[in-house]
Amino acid sequence: MKPSYNVLLVAGCLLPGALAALDAERDLSDANIYLPVESDRQDVIRVDMVYNDSHVQLRYEYATDNPSWYHQYWVFRDGDWVRKGDGSGGPDAHGLYEDRISMMLDDGSVDGFDRYGGWMLIHDGMRTLTSAAERDAVRAHPKLGEAMGRSDVRKYLPGTRNAEPEQISWHKIRDDDELAAMQEAGEFLDLWQWRAHRSHPMGHADNGYVLHYRLSSEGRSMFTTNWDDEGGHPAWMLDPDQVGSPALDWERLVAREYGQDDVYFISEDNAVPFDPDYAWQEGDVIPQRFLRQPDGSRGAIHSAGRYEDGAWRIRLTRTLDAPNALDSKTLSDGGLYTVAFAVHSGAVGARWHRVSLPLQLSLGEHDTADIIARRVDGDLDAAPPEWTEVDLIYPGQITWQWLHSDDHPGNPFVRAGQLRVWDQHDPATLSEFIADHERQLADQEKSGAH
């Protein structure tokens, strides 16, 4: 089945090899601008969903010639442990950033998500935008910095701020009682993030939600930072008796010689405490993320599958009932929902992903649905897939404030709540509009006119 808009698909094509990454038309990394070339600005993912009396299963099929199950690593250089792997400002130079597939889901509680999708969550001041707020300003903020310990601004719902839509709002957060009331009323977005390195080896996807920030669901995370602040070195190393060596090798890592069935991650199942007296060698590598079994709502989404035959083939399974009503949505037979997908590939992180327009998902047949989840009896894994192709585009820096500004021709309709993103745009033409917008920002940065 195909979503209701009908456009030409241009599959993203990645360069082969250890340093494979997305190519760039414009690269002003210091200004947080990295505009991929046209062939890399569009992509496609195939999606399917089935459910039974108790559980729902989301399936992904994402074709790529350049899969990555690597993430960030500590590398021993000149007597120090140096972190390698950064997906900000475009692709990592060594290809050390994990592939990730995300889904945001709403049950109708968040006004506007069905019309604007992820673009209603992007605001001036967010990290990686040219307008990103200064870290010191965020650290000094009573909620984001002092209470939450954050130093950057991430996705948030407009309703969590006391500001008009066209105003800079990242710092104008409603008080805790108002935020709690929104959360209790279900006015948040459910966020499922499958991570090829930080969650999948433990058999999970990461469960989270978006309210006044991109937040994690209740419970223990499936990853933490592998670092000993007091010792100034990793906290854990690989178990030599189990793995054969306490560390990986840098040259093998960047040559992508560690396969899915090799040890490329560190976890509570293959680690021992770090030995500072070991004779560490130049180029020794220890994973920067320490993996563990999650619990609570955070660990409610189970993952299975692998990369094979040129594509990721992944299954995510969760109970129909929300594991925690304060951070997850219940899915019901006959229900209609809005979903939006995002894919990080090509060793990129943050906003350098590809995203879908908002789509309608129904559990059971529905005339207006773009994706129809099928009810099956018994084992969900045994149900054959019926794929829906979902177009993805590079989202650029289109912010909620810009959509409401005089610079946006459709602003009167947006302000009136009457315009949906697909009323005037299909993915192909929208992708080019976004690229033009990014080029203008790049030219402003070069000229100093911003």
C-alpha cells in the first residue's frame, strides 16, 4: 500500500567503503549547515504493522549499502583515551555513528501533529540549528539547566511554552504543574527509537516521549556512558577470557571488519572492570557506550532482526496497552493515529536525518489511513509483511517560528490552523523548497548577514 500522496521516489545512495558518508552540496559545519546533495536528500523506508489481542509489532525494511552498527568509541592515543564518533554537522569522518529508525506517534491528543508532523517540534534555539541557543544560557535556565542539567535545547511541543507561535520560545517554559497536567492528559508524543548500537544488541528499542523536551520513558536505560570520571579512563573493558582481547583495534574498526556477529559493543555480558595497569597499545579501542538490560517503560519495546541482503529488516514489539500512561500511548483495535518516521544513516546524528510527512495509521481497516495495521491470530512474527513505502526527505531548518512568520507564504493558513503540510507540498517539491531555504541560510552565514 502507498500513502495518499503520490510522488517519484529517489532512493538515497551512499558511498561504499569505510569512510562512506553522505555527500554535501553546502558544508558550513561551524554554522551547523550541512546540505546533502540532491540524491541524498530523499530516501524511502518500508513499514508494516500487525497486532493481536495483546501486542503490536512494527516492522521496518530499510535498504542501504552502508549500514552502521558502530557508534562512539574511546581510542588510546598518546597515552590518553580520546573519543571518536560524532554525528553532528554532517556525517562522521570515520563512519562511527549508528543507524537509527524512529517513529513518533500520537492518538489525537496533540493538536497540530496531524497537520505538521515533526516540523511543529523544531524551534529557533534548538541544538544544531544556526540559531542554536548558547550553552551557557541553557545551563543558567532554571528548568532546562538547573533542574534538568541540560546544556542544549531539543524537540518540544509548542504548547509547553508561554509564547505566541512566531516568538522565540525555548526559554519560556510553563510551570511544572501545567506540564504535569499536559502529561496526565496525554498531551505528548510517543517516541520509539530503534538504535543499531545503543539498543538493538540488547534486544530493545528505546522508548521515550516529547513534551517540553525529548525525554526518556520511566525506567533504566539500555545504555550509559562507559567512563570513570575519577580515573580519567573507561570504566569497563572487554573481558579477555571471553572476547580474546580487552579492546578492539582501530584500523579494523574503521575498515568495518567487525560484523554483526562479532563483538563491536561492550555490555554487562562481555565486560570486566577496566585495568589501568594493562599495557595499552596505540590504537586500542573500547566502546564509549556501556550496554545493559533496561527495565520499566524504557525497556518496553523489544527488537529483533538484522541487516541482510542489502537492508535492515527489523521488528519492534510492544504491548497494546501503554507500559506507562505518562510516557507511552495505548493502541486499540479500530484506533486511528498519526505517525511520523525518521531514519539516521550514513553516520549522521541529530537533525541530519531523513523524515516523513505525518501519516495516518489505523489498527484495522480505515478509508483514510495511509498505513493499515492488520489484526492476526497468534504469533506476530509468523505474519507475512504487507509493506507500505514511506517517502523520506531531509528536513532542513524549517522551524515553528518560521512557519508562522511573514517569510512563509502559507503563514495565514498555518496561523489559522487550516493548512496541512501535504495540502501544498509533496515530499519531492518540499525537499527542494527546504534545500533553497538552507542555501539562503548558508549564504547569510557566508556574508555575515544573519
